[in-house]
Amino acid sequence: MNLLATFKSRRVYLPILSLLVVLGGWELVGRSINPLLFAPPSSIIAMFGELIASGELLAAAKITMQALFLGYILAVIAGIPMGVLMGAWPRFGDILQPYLYAIFSTPRVVVVPLIIVWFGIGFEARLFLVFFWTAIAISVNTAQGVRNARPDLLEVARSFKVGRYQMARHVLIPGAVPFVISGLRIGAERAIVGVIIGEMFLQIVGLGGIITTASSQLLPAKMLCAVAVIAVLGTIIVTTLDMLEARFQVWRNDSN
Amino acid sequence: MKTLSRLETRRDQLIGVALFLSVWEVAAQLFDKPLLLPPVSAILTALWDLIISGELITALGESIFLLIVGLLVAIVIGFVFGTIIARSKTAYWMLNPYFSALFVTPTIALVPLVLVWFGFGFTGRVLVVVLAAVVPILFSVASGLRDAPGDLIDVARSFGVKGEIPLLFTVRLRAALPVLMAGLRLAAGRAVVGMAVAETYLRLGGIGGLIKSYGAVFRTDYVFASILPLSLLGILLVSGIGRIERRLKWS
């Protein structure tokens, strides 16, 4: 118990100590460097206050979240049924897999020229950047989950002559859930990067837009504010889904 | 559910690709808007043109060089910090938050900062690849070394392997190899993305620059023709590492 207490306190005070050291050093170095190139923490905090007071940061975050959530929800709605189809008809899944894999492993920054000719540089284009890659992540993982139904449970269920509905309700769906959640997490990571790419390269709006405009105005403090908000947002979303994934991990069976 | 053999699956996939490409060709010819959807034949012509003009080879060479240098630097940094984090709880709690933050921050959001601080020269481009790739390597080194099997280390000790450094190289690293390869595979995928980001955002060069400059003049056929080798590069790299990884699964 005593050991646990010290361990717990160590995981609290060490990160704080290191943060203080890093911020202190950053501040000292930052003050001696040209402010057009480098920003000490004090000026970042001042800039953060300014951006909050003017409402600029909140407005930008709102725009980012709109595209992010709408694209993500559409990806879930399209991705899960697609994945179920691919898993239930392995032949269909096998035929589709190479394309999805190829698209998924293509860096999105190089697809930007194609997206511009297809969707322009407006909201639809940004939405597509979020939606498409997220939907692929979700559908591929869902398909894997549907395919990886535990054979021992299937056997038991068959020997009890359960119906189609019961098979789906008690064996197939619980078996697929952990995979679907993995897909939701991987998809969320993709969605966050997608929304930022759209805002930096297509329509200069939102948090990504702040980074782009601040970099052309040589305002590193403003850039870092937007980066920090993106990092915090991403951490919250990904950790939440991570915890969900860990919770359902016990249902998973990767042995086959 | 009848499971198909590998050969049958391959056959289905080949038929699928042939069908897909012919539908694409016919649709594109009927649709006749090469800006939006160039026919497959035009893309292949563009690809051939890029190959014989040497443009593609030069660009690929430049990209692969950047990729390799970036990955090597990421491996060195990831190895050093991963080892420190694995061997010391204090270092873990002091350093881990920064690497976790780096992992969740989209690399692309950091690129303007790299541009301001390091310029668009080779250093800046390598740094973007490193930022993208270093964390998976570091985490895999840290977790692989932390979970080193105690019995193997005892055996090695009793056979006279003394000291932390020899133990690291004779036992810990070898035991961790499958985990390290998994980290490297993840890192390679991210490094390709970092490379593309660096080449399109910092300074037009390599395959990323090729794609962007053809995109700027709306030659969609050439854009497709230059995206293709880039995707292929990423797929080959990641699946190659995955193949080695599966071979190493002895533990």
C-alpha cells in the first residue's frame, strides 16, 4: 500500500517537475531569440488569452469540430454496414480489400490535388478528407471482426441449433464489437489529421487555418496556440476511445 | 461458411482488378472529362512518359533517400530515448508526456514551425520525417525492453554475460525483436506520410513535389501516375517489414 502511494505520487510530481524545467528553459531560451522565429511560454499564454478574449480561437475550434464530427458520424454510418457486408461475404471483402488498402496507405497530402478537382476547396472537400479514410478504417476493422467469430462459440451455437437471429445476437455481434471499436479509434486518429489537412491546404479556416495564416504572418506564438488546442482535442478524443477499446478487449479473440 | 483457398482469392482479386480497370476506362471515355477522371490508358501513358523521361526515377530516388535518412535518425533517437525510458521509471514519468503529446499531434500541424525554425533545406525535411516516425519506434523499444524475460537474463548472467550494455545487446534486444519490428512497421508507414508532407509543404522535391506541381497545372492523369508509385512504395515498405516481423515471431 505504501509502495503504491509513493508510486502514485511519483507519477504526479515527476511530470510536473519536468514540465517546469522544460518551460523554464524554453522561457529563458525563447526570450533571447528573435520573436518572429520563436515564442517563449509567457508570450504563448498571453496570445492564448488574447485569442480566447477575441473569440477567434473558439470560432476556429467550432469550425474544425463541425467538419470533424459530421465527417466522423457519416463515416460510422457508412463504414459499419460496409464492414458487415465485407465480413459476411468474404469473397466481396477479398475483392475490395486491395483498393481500400492502397487508398489507406496513400498519404493524404498527395491526394489533395485530386480532391481539389473533384470537390473544390469548400466544406465538401474538407468533409471528404475526414469521411473517406475514417470510413475505410472502420469498415476494414468491422469486416475483420465479423470474420473472426470464434469458431468454438460458433460450434457450440450450431450444436444447440440456434437460429440466425440468435447467432447474430449472441455470437457474431459480441465477437465483432471489439474490432469495431478498434476501427473507431483508428478512424478517429485519421479523422483528426484529415480535418487539419483540409484546413491547411484546401480552405484556410478553423484551427488548421490559424496555423497556416499565423505562419505566413510570422506569429509563432499564435501557431503554437492552435497546435496546442489540436493536440489537447486529439488527446481527449483518442484517450476516450482507447479506454473504450481496453474495456471491450476481453471480448476479443485474435487466436484464429 | 465455405472458406476459399488463397489461389481462388487471388483469382477473384485479379478478375476484380481487370473489371474495375475496364469499367474505369469505359466510364472515363464516355464521361470525357479528363480533368476529373482521366482514363486508365491516359494514366498509363503518363506513367510511361514519367519513366522514360527519367523524372520519376530521379524523384523516387530523392524521396527514398529522404525516407531512409529520416528513418535512420528516428531509429537512433527512438532507440536512445526508448532505452532510457525502459530502464528508469523516473525518466519514464519525466519524458513520456512529451512523446505522447507528439504522437497525437498531427505532424502536418508542426510543419510550419519546422519551416520557421529550420528552413526548407534538407535538415527541415529530415526533421519532418523524424517527427512523424520517432514515437512508434521509441514506444516499441521502451515496451520491448521493459518486458524482457527475467529467466533469459538469469541464464545469460549465469553464462557470464556481465554488465548492462552487453546484456542489452545479447539478450534484451533480441528478445524484444518482434516488438521492435512492429514499431518499425508502424513508423515506416508514418515516415512515408512525413516524407510526402515535407516534399509538398517545405520544398517541392521528390515524388511529393512531382504530384503537387502536376496538380498545380491540373494534369490529373500525371497526378494519378505519380501517386501510384508513392502508394506502392509505402505498401512495399510496410508489407516487407511485416513479412520479416512474422518470421521473427519465435516468442
